[in-house]
Amino acid sequence: MDDVVAAAVPEKVREDAHSERERRQDAPAPSDVETQARSNREHADPRHRGGLAWLPLAKGQVGDVVAGPRQPLGEVPIPTLRAADGRGIQAVVDNAHVHEPYPPRPAERVSSVDAAGVRLQVSVVIPCLNEAKTIHECVRGAYAALAGAALDGEVIVVDNGSDDGSGELARDAGATIIEEPRQGYGSAYLTGLAAARGEYIVMVDADLTYDLGDIPKFVAVLDAGAQVVIGNRMDGIRPGAMSLLSRIGNPILSKFLNALHRTSVRDVHCGIRALRRDVLPVLSLRTTGMEFASEMVIRAARERLDMREIPVELHPRAGESKLSPFRDGWRHLRLILVYNPTFLFILPGAAMVIAGLAVTVLVFAPAHLFGHQLSIHSLIVGSLLVLLGVQAIGLGICARAYGVYFIGERDALFARLRARFRLEHGVVVAALVIGGGLALFGIVGERWASHGFGRLQEERLAIVAMTAVAFGAQIFFTSFLLSVIGLRWRDRDA
């Protein structure tokens, strides 16, 4: 609209609004609205077709409205975007639609009271892809476990594109069915978690590999104060329930995750776990594949949630397995590394810088290695190591900044550095380093001129000068990139 400045005022968004376009859909104009031709056509929007509707601005009204003659401009509410609307959600996410809210119904908007006014204690969320052999028994088993423990709850089955009738079988068993066409273990769980209404959420696979009678045990641990509960299969694997490759790979990946993220979870990838619904916004889970299991543990550890383990048994599954050991293992490893930019970027970068500087010093010493004196070729290798190392460190710092500004990571060291240093500090350091490199170039040029511009005699000094200039340039551009990333934080502070 051309004549109204609409202020964004708080308005409750209805729970079934699945898209920004739907929530902002204009209400139809009243039938008795009078249309007035504009006297000044200079700024008319051609979509108005020659006239504009005018009527008093009613409180709480949403639509294309303008003030009538001699009427002051009013305010109309516009639903505000929140983080939960899924704006720009993307981390290690494959096949995510970045233009739509994801997950579609944020957990904090879902009421925990059912239609009969009964407060739901537990939601059992089950992802399902072609599990016709087991889904009916799985749903009935979940309801039986809830009833046996006198727990009011619901069973939600997320049909992730099944073509064997799994969804209908689950519905016949009494489950609430949610369709999620975007395939992936994480995609199914993100949708199911967003729809869950229970105060506690139990997550379990649909292949009957876990004893559904354990659901009350997970609820009891949550009742005791835990915020996240992970099952531990390692001491309860039945014969034929886990392949040899998985028996080797799961503990290795779990130990690697524990080492990098300071956790002590023995079975990171267990398919039965539970959490309090109110920690979902804190976890801010994003991944869509099997790595979702690792992400939950990493995020819970980063947020210092009370995370506990309880032993469970793993039974042989019925039907065909959907796991791909190498592909899924890589996705887990990739996520573990991505969530630790210090290990992935900064430590290797620092090692390369130290090694490169050491080689440079040894070349100018001069030193001998295996009976040969280090010369210009070694200096080139040293220069390359320094430049690669500086680049890796810069990427690591930017990755940590992204984690703080966009994922909500808690990074005490980064917070202290951000409070102490500004863009100008980086620019000054870059200028000093570049200036030093240019000064070395000046010395090289002066010596070259003194020899009549013949053969260049100062190759080693020229390489050092070039390295210093490139080093300073990387500091300069990294400082500005950090400033660009930090715009989000400054906007929030304002």
C-alpha cells in the first residue's frame, strides 16, 4: 500500500498458520466500502485499478486499508517473524526448503491440553518410512506402555513418504498421523517434535528394535529432573541386532564426539530417547538426516542441559534396514566436525603457521637437514604453510562467530574477545603487517637497483615480503567478514 505506514505490533498467530504468505493473507474488503478515485495519480500503484478503498481503521484489522479524508493514519497489526518461524534455517541441512517455515508448527505454540481438556504428559513420536510390518504393533505397544503407567499421552507417527500403507495402519492403531514429504530421519523428527503436545516427548524407532515398555523408565528419569535422556544399547545388544561394522563404528564415533564436545554419552546414536518439550527451543535442532541424533547430544551439551543415559536392549529389526553405514557415518562425522570449528580450522591452522615460521627461520639460520642445507624451495613451502594456516584460522574464527550469532552457541572466549577487540584493531594489525611486507619489498628493490637491475639476488627476502603482504591482506578481509557476520548481533543489541 502506498499511503499507510503500518507499525508491527504484537499479535497472536493462529496455530494452524503454516506459511508466512497464509498468515499475511489479506482479508476481503467489506461489501459496503466506498471506492474513491485518487486526485493525484503520480504515485498510484497500477494494481489498485483506478481507485482505493477508504474506511476507518479498526483495531486488530489486517488488510489493505488507508485513512479516509481528514482521518489520521492508524496502526494495523502485522504478524512478526520469530526465530521459530524457521527464517534462514540451514546448517548441515540437505534438501531443506529455505523459503518455508521449518518445522511448520513450532513447539512453543502447541497446547499441551487435548480437546477434552486433559493435560497430556507424554507424546511418543515415531518416524516411519515403509514399516507396514511393525507400525501397528509399535503404536499399540506405545499406548499399552502409557496406559500401564497411568500416563496421559498421545502417539504421533510421522509418515515420511511411505508407499506400503504404513500411515493407514498407524491410524487404524490410534496414532495421530502427520505427513512429512521431505525425507530424512531428522526431517521426520523435526515435524513430529513440532506437533507434540506432551510435557515430555519420547522418541523411538518404528521397527520394534526397542522395548516400548521402557517408555515409563524414560519418563521417570525426566520426572527426576533430567532434561534429555538417551538410551544406551551397548550392553544390551541381542544376537543379530547390530552389524559388526556398526558395533565398531558406533563406539568410535561416540568417543570422538565426546572428546570434541566434552560429553560422556556412550551411545550417541541410540534410537530411543526422551526430552522435555520446553527444551526444544533451546536445542534449536536443524539437521534433516541421521546426524540429527548426534546434533541433539551436541546441542544439549553446549547448552549444559541435564543429560542422562539409561540402559536399553536392542532387538533384531523386522523388515529391511534403512541405514547406510558409510553414508550415515560420514554425515555424523561431518556434523561432529562442523560443530567444533576450533578442532576443524583453528588448531590445524595454528599448527601450519608454526611449522611454516619454523621452516622460514631454519632457512635463514641456515640449517641442514639430512645433510642438505635448506634453501629457497623450503622457504616456499614454509610460506605456503603460513598462508594456509592464517586462512584456516580466519575461517575458524568466522565459524565460531556464526555459531554465536546465528545458532545461539555459548562461547565465553569469543564473547571476551568480541568485547575487547573491534574491526579497527584488525585493520591496524593488517596495515602494520602489510607495511612491513612493503618495507621488505623496498629493501629488495633498493638492493636490486644497486646492482644495476641485473639478476635478482634477494629471492628469499622477496618471498618473505610477499608472504607478509598476503598475511596482512587476509587479516584485513577476515576482520571485515567478522564485522559483517556481527551485524546481526548489533541489530539485536539495538
